[in-house]
Amino acid sequence: MRFNIKTNHIVRRGETLSEIAGRYGVTVAYLMALNAITNPHLIYVGQAIRIADENNGSGGMSYVVQRGDTLARIAQQFGVNVWMLAQVNNLRDIHLIYVGQTLMIPDTTMPS
């Protein structure tokens, strides 16, 4: 199931990525993955941050882990970096996924 991006947030003076994530009910790791941010402390005034609600899955796809799946194979299947996939799903160990687990697959394409 694919979903659309809900909105963008324009960074204002003094805002942090953590505050922005909290305002929209998503994690910092999710926003970092969705926006290809490598350092959560390096955002700038006027920057457009793509926002999606993790709880309803907007901004990506959900995928249910099947027998024989690995995170690396799932990442490759959807064209996503395995570490990004782990971050978005709050996975501490990329080798620990289980059958029936629902993973959020971020949409890494930029809107046109």
C-alpha cells in the first residue's frame, strides 16, 4: 500500500529536528531517513522538511516480513539503504526481524 506525503515543514530560527519530529508525532530517525539528513544537528532556517505521519504510514509503504526475508533483501527490493530502513523502523540489529512484522518502507523519491 502506497501513501502520499502529507506536508512540508519550513525550518524556523531556533528549531531543532527533534522539536519538529515531536510536533508531527514522528521520530527524528524517520525524518532523517525521509529527508536524507545525515546529521540531525545540521538543519537550516528555510529548509523544507518532508513530513509524514509514521502512525498512518504516509510517505512510504508498509511491508509485512515473510519467511526467508532479510532486512538487506527487503531494502534492495524497495531501493532503500538497509541502514535507513533499520533507522525508520527503530531496529537496533539488522539481523533481528521476524515473520509477520510490519516494516515502514520510506518513499525516498522527491516530489516533482
